[in-house]
Amino acid sequence: MNHMKYVSIHISGKVQGVYFRASAKAKADELNLTGFVRNEKDGSVYIEAEGESENMNKFVAWCHQGPANAEVQKVVVNEGIIRHFHKFEIKHW
């Protein structure tokens, strides 16, 4: 059985104004992941997500590319404890 995994992901580059959040939500929903995505004030994107390890690995791989118009320069992934999110959502600050 696949075990659950939690990660926080910080993505830098041209990642705002390119539908990164909406695309991340669509990908997370497709992979049955829960958590959230938000734009940061410094122009980066921050994601917290959890789900089955195999699906999480696919999601992290997707984050290195992002949607068509994104130009991902750096991805920092940290594993942590499961937060028990109920859904994946787009957060606004």
C-alpha cells in the first residue's frame, strides 16, 4: 500500500500571471492530492500538498515545469508531517 506524504514546495521564476495556481489545483485534483497553493508577495508560488507518495512525486515533477507560460527557475521541496487537508484550494493573501 502506498503511504501518505506531505510536502511544501516553493517555486521561483516567472510563475505568477501564468495560471500557475489554477493549473496546480487542476493537477492536484487529478492526482487526488489535498492542500493549497498561493502566490507570495516576492513573485514566487508556495504550495503545501499531501497524498499518496507516487502521486506526490508526479506532482513535484510537474511543479518543475508548471503550466505552458511559466518559466520555473527554482523548486525547493521539503517533506513534513501530514496536515490532514480536506481538499486542494487556491489561497489569496
